[in-house]
Amino acid sequence: MKTLKILIGILLAALAIAIVSGMLDSHDRENLYAPPPVPKQYPIKESTQENATPIKGYGIGDAATDFSLKNIDGNKTSLKDYKYAKGFVLIFTCNHCPYSVAYEDRIIALDKKYKNLGYPVIAINPNNPKEYPADSFELMKVRAREKGFSFPYLLDEGQKIYPQYGATKTPHVFLLQKENDEYLVKYIGAIDDNYQDATAVKNNYLENALQSLLSGAAIDVTESVAIGCRIK
């Protein structure tokens, strides 16, 4: 009895398919059991930010651009203002970063030692004060006064200069040599190899490069990894 019911069910199903098939034209019958169409695939537009061409910045031997940035005294400062300079110790630094703070005394000492030899320090704050309120122009003035900065402390307003140089950290050093009215990059990187303890430094990258320029010798280490806070 049970088998008979199953057979009757199969026959009824076959009959229904036959009736429906007869009602369809040949094209519809061909597509009756066709797989469902695949939805049209549209290319996904990738993020412009993620695919933006990164700014490479300068390499050793490149000619660096001059700038005109506001100093803490309210005046604009440019490289061309230093008529008798042989070059510059350009350091991207800031108020809030603990790495920058750890190097402040060493930067002051470098400026006092080498500006009279033709290589003054110029410090530039590259950070957006909206991201880091501690790096505002007013607080830059306060910090410079507290520490007795002996060098210009400039604000990269609009953050236009640090990408040109390729700075990524604070502090980040670019040692420039003036040659035929160009400012050639001679060293890029860290001040030395120990931000925590000045007495434990083994490699004075920046000072060694300065001494090489002064003596006319080739710089042994022209690049090192800048250790510090990310510019933002």
C-alpha cells in the first residue's frame, strides 16, 4: 500500500512537469532548469587615500627646497636668510614627543657647537596642532623659552614642508650642505643611537657627519633609521 502511494506521487509529479513543459515554448523549456543568472559585477572603487602615490622625499645628494616658515618670534625664516652658512642641521621635532624631549639638550649643544662653524640648527615642528594641542604655536614659544632654545623653532603650518623632505618621525634629521646656491642633502636619520642615555651613545651619526663635512672627508654613514614619534 505504501509503495503504491509513492508510485502514484511520482506519476503525478511527472504529469505536472509534462503539462508545464507543454505550456512553454522551446526557449523557455531550455531555460527551465538553467542555473540562475549571476548578478552583474561592478568594479569596486578603491580608496583614493590608500592608493595615493606616497611622497618619497629627498635622498642623499638631492637638492632640498628652501622654505619660509613662521618662527616663534613671529618672523618668517628661510635658508636663504643665512648668507654665510656652509649648511644646516635641519631637525623636524616637536613639543609633546618623548623622543624629541629626550634630545632637546643634545640639540641645543649641537647648535651652540656647530653654528659658529657654519652649520646652525633649524628646528621645524611638523605636527598638526589640532591632532596634538601640545604642539600649538603658542606652546612652542613656551617650550623654547623654558629650555632656552638657541635656534629657530618653526611651525610647518599647513604641513607642506615635511612631506617634501620625507620626514616621518620626530626627531628626524636632514643635514644640508650649501653648494653653488643649492642645499644638498648629506645625511638623513637619527641624531645618535641612544635617545634614552646620552652617556651611552655608541654612534653619533649626526656629529660624525658634521665633522666629515668640516674636514672635507666622505661621510661614513649617510643614512640611519629615525627613531621617534610618528608625524601627524
